[in-house]
Amino acid sequence: MAILEVRNLSKSFDKLTVLKDISFNVEKGEVVAVIGPSGSGKSTMLRCVNQLEKASGGTIKVCGIDMIRYSEKGKMIYADSKTLREIRLKTGLVFQNFNLFPHMTVLRNITEAPAVVLKQNRHLAEEKAMELLAKMGLETKAQSYPSELSGGQQQRVSIARALALEPEMLFFDEPTSALDPELTGEILKVIKQLAADGMTMVIVTHEMSFARDVADKVIFMEGGYIVEENTPEEIFGTNASDRVKQFLQRFNS
């Protein structure tokens, strides 16, 4: 069953069209890697699906719920605010620059949304947060502040924060781009474990070996289009299109 259905998605900023007729599905438990050159629309696509940008056209369905649809008269319509909130709680987004609250401890960064948005008992929220921190290898950092953590530790906290809302799927927007190679390994290990646990994920990444090893499906974007969508074996094998091969050459050299 498709947990995410995107059809003919488009997005324009004034006269600049950055997404053009984007269509794809994500199945429950599937890991989808999105690759392509900078400026191809990868992050904009994630932001539209996560309601951080308003689409210019197309339809999006999350967990069977219409986020964007067309009326009988052909007008694009967003769902009402209550439905959009319901959809928002089914997804989590991990940013490349962590986006933690600097004035809050690690523990409060993770518990704030469950306590305020979901109205969870704060004690129960803290118990859940400590479980997530233990999973991330950060149980001793609960009372630390973001400025006291390494970049890799901050990113693991941001993943724990996203997981605290118990989303149906996670989106990662280049989660290792702000990290050095050693810290990148920390984050990729966490994401691999999430994949092994069956978490549905869409990951925009420049880590080609990671995309090849972890993804069930790879989407290659360029110029606002999906140029190719296939299994890692096909994308990274000899049957890929010439454009994909050309793009991958600089990672294999």
C-alpha cells in the first residue's frame, strides 16, 4: 500500500518553475533515496510534501488522506487546516542544519512537541525521549544544550525529535551535508538502523554508496524533473541512462 502518492506536482517561484510534473509513490516500509545535481528541485519537493512550501499544481495523498486534490471544476484545493494538521503529524522532517532550539536542553528539544502538540503527559514524554536518546547513543546528553554537542550529536538529537512524534514516515533533507566524513558515518549508521526497523523514509542525499546500499528505490532528479526512477541495482548498474552515469562518474572517480 502506498503511504505517499504524489502526482503531477509542480512548484513555481514567480516566473521560475523549479518542479515540473513530479509523480512517484512511496510504499509502507520503503526507503527512497533522491539524488541529483544541486538545484534540481530535490529539497523543494520535500518541502512541498511537508507543507513548508505551497505547491503550484498537482496532487498529494498521505496515508490515504488527500492533502492536495482537484475540484470538479479543475481547481487545485488544499485540505482544511484540521486535515493538514493530521497529515503533518504523520510525517517527520530532519533538516541538514539540525534546527534545534539553542535555549533548550536536549531533553526538552525532544519533549516539547509531544507535550505541546500532542498534549502528552510530560513525564511520559520524557520517558520516551530517554528511550530515543539511548537508541541514538546519547542518553548521557539529556541535560546538555545543542552548543555543547558535536554536529553529529546534534543531528542524532534532531532525528530523535522527529521520531518522538511517532510519524508514519521520515523525510531527510541532506542530513549529512553539514558534517565531516567521520560524523557522517554516525548519522548513516542511525538511518540504516531505522531502515532495518522498517521505518518508511525519503532521503535526499549526496552519499551515493549509502543510497546504493540502503534504498529500495532511487529517484534521480534534474532540472525540476524526475529523470529516472529505479532500483539501486539499475541506477548504479550498467543499465542506467547516460545522464545518470555521467552524474555518478564524479562520485566514482
